[in-house]
Amino acid sequence: MSTPTTTPDTERRLAELLEADRTFLWHPFTQMQVWPEDDPLVIERAEGNYLIDVLGRRYLDGVSSLWVTVHGHRKGELDEAIRAQLEKVAHSTLLGLANVPSIELAKKLISIAPPGLTRVFYSDSGSTAVEIAVKMAYQYWQLRGRTQKRRFVALREAYHGDTVGSVSVGGIDLFHQIFRSLLFEVERIPTPYAYRYEGEGDCAEACLRAAEELFERKHESLAALVIEPLVQGAAGMLVQPKGFLAALAKLCRRYEVLLICDEVATGFGRTGTMFAVEQEDVRPDLMCVAKGLTGGYLPLAATLTTEEIYSAFLGTVAEKRTFFHGHTYTGNPLACAVALANLELFEKERTLEKMKPTVEVLTRKLEEIARHPHVGEVRQRGMMIGIELVKDRATREEYPYGDRVGFQVCQEVRRRGIILRPLGNVVVLMPPLSLTPDEALWLGDAVYESIDAVTRERR
Ligand SMILES: *Cc1c(COP(=O)(O)O)cnc(C)c1O
């Protein structure tokens, strides 16, 4: 596991780096007042599924460096793709010019995308991919002369990124509430979160009824539905019941509402199929990808859409139907080159096939974890896993947010040589697809022991 090579020199270097981190940085989604006490690791290198800190300690990357790493770190083919591209050009713009890797990648993406998606618009993060989908959907209806269709529908616990547009369609109060008055208004569909459902009858059916009622009443004003297909990640890995996505897709068709699937987290094998929508045979009008697109190497995103939407933007220059949107690094050649190599690896290594035994090991381990007295619910779809901790299993009482119980469990897991990052009281496991069955066993055991150690202290 850990093989520290600590010497007074490396210790001193770590102290200096942490001092500079504390002095100059502001970390994302982080309460900086407590950050220095949280014993931060300073990562310097990586190897396969492991991150290595400045002291030489190795840690299993249990959340794929925030949901991005696919085939592991320092993957030969991916390193080489960047080196080879670097020998040619690092960056050239897509505004007024084309470049080789962005063309090759677009062609490849369309060849593996759900049927009907034929066009690729690049950007650089999941947030911008969603922002673009929202603006495209909006402008599409304007151009089609259906100018009343301006409203977006999203799920109540949705997470679609952190720019103002993507926060508008987001619905996680903890992150988004403070910005409410800055955002555009969105129609909401309740999240199918059966474990915390307090209404009558079946939870998912109630959500679908609410959606149907909304669509029936307001479809003339609705531009698009935005949804994370199969799993709502940042909400705590909320897994949708079978048929839920397909039912919403059907509603969209019936009421002429565009369907935007945000596959930023679920895309590229994370749920067991290349894209989550495949599992429900759903064909989105717009699809957003980012995170795993480059195998976790460089920031790159894409918004895919149909010929129907694309062609609505065509016209003479004077007609001004152009999509006036673009980012400076749109279609960056280095990022596109490594993304292409990433997609080729899926074929060459039969990644989706090879991950199956590992997923099965995780599923078995999760059955044990689910029996723990402080685990309320375990949710899994492929390599996306959420373990919801509860103070009281019978009443489903939550641990107070300020107690940071999920965080404590992750600190305990870290002592066992594994890096995880929770979402509140939900312990998230999101390992690289290259995780081995043996590593899955170890991960499962470490998580069980850590939950037990932390919750025992509090009993
Ligand atoms: C992470 C995430 C985003 C935002 O992606 P960034 O690259 O962090 O901007 C959007 N949607 C979903 C579903 C995500 O998980």
C-alpha cells in the first residue's frame, strides 16, 4: 500500500508547499477556514489507478480525480497522444479555422453517440456544455418562430454545473439557493428519490405524474427538459428507477419539448454502457459530455445535437441565425487528440466488457455495506456508487451537515490508502473503469471498516 519515502527534506518541502497553498489558493467547493486543519495531501505524481503525494505515499484514486479518470493515470497511449500532438501544435482556434484533431474527434464521437446526434459543438467544461445546450435549445425555438417556447424544465435535485445558466437549471439548495435571484426561472419535476419520499404511492410514478401534469399545462412555453440520465450524481448518486428516463423522453416527444441529456458524469462507460441513455433506448436532442471525454487528462467538453436543430441555425450571414457562442479554447488540439486516443482505448481494450467483473465485485461488497446499522441506502449503477449514511436507520434520521460524517469516513478511508470525496452524508465511490477486481475488494472492505469506525465513535 503506502511506501513513504519520507526524509527531513521531503517533510520540509511538504510544509512549504502547504504554507504556499494556504497563502495563495482558494479551493473549489471548500470551506477555506477549515481546509488547513483537514490535513491536505499534495499530489505530485500518479501511476495507473494510484495518486502519489510529495512524500511518496500512494493512494488509490477512488473518485477518479473527481469523476474524470477512465483508463488510469499515466496511460501510455494517452501520454503518447499528447506528446505526438505537442510535436505538431498545442493550440489553434476554431473561430475561422479548422484543426485536425477536432475534426477526427467529432467524427469519432458521432460514430459512438446515440442515433440521431450528428453535430459536435466543443467547449471546455461540463458547465459550458450545458450552458451551450440551453442556449441552443432556446435559440432553436426562436428561430423556428415558436417564440413562446422559452422555459426550461429540470429535476429538483439537479446538478448541471456552476456557471449562471447551468446553476439556473440546477436544483441543489445547498449550492444554488444563495444565487436564486440571479438566475432565470425554471419549471421543476420532483426527483425520484424513493428513500426520502414522503408522499403517497410509488415515488417515481408520482414524479412522472407531476411531469405529465406540468407538460400538459405548460408545453407551449416549454423549450426543453434538462436531465442527468439514470443517475443524478452531485445530488448524492440518486439512481432513477428503470423506465423513468424513457417515460420522460416520451413526454418530451409528445409535447414537442426538446430533451437535453447531461451525460457529463454518466458518459464514457461510467454506468456500464458508453452512454447512460443507451440503457433506456433514449435519443436526446442535445447531449452534453465532458468529464471522462479526455480520459481525465485535459479539460474538454462537447454538446452534441441533431441535424434538425443544427439546420434551424442555417441562413445567410445577413439573416443573423448564427449561434453566437464560443470559447477561446474551443476544440483545443491537445485535448481533442487525447480524447480521440481515449475513445480508441475503449475499443482496443474492450473496456466496457472488462469492467464487468469489477462492477460485480463492487455490487457484492455493497450488499455487505448495505447491512451496516448506519447505512440507510446503497445506490449503484456500474461504477457510480453512493452510500447514504444515517444516524438512525429506523427513522432515516440524517447526521447534521456540520458534523461532516461523510468527510470523516473519507478521512478514515484515506488512512487505509484510498482517496474518496463525499457528497454530504453520502460516501461516493467513482473509481476509474480500470479498477481491478482485487482493488474493488480492498475498496469495499476499507469503506465498510471506515464507516464502522466513524459511526461507532458516535454511537
Ligand atoms: C460535473 C458535472 C457538471 C459540470 O462539469 P464541470 O466540468 O465541472 O463544469 C455538469 N453536469 C454534471 C451531471 C456533472 O456531474
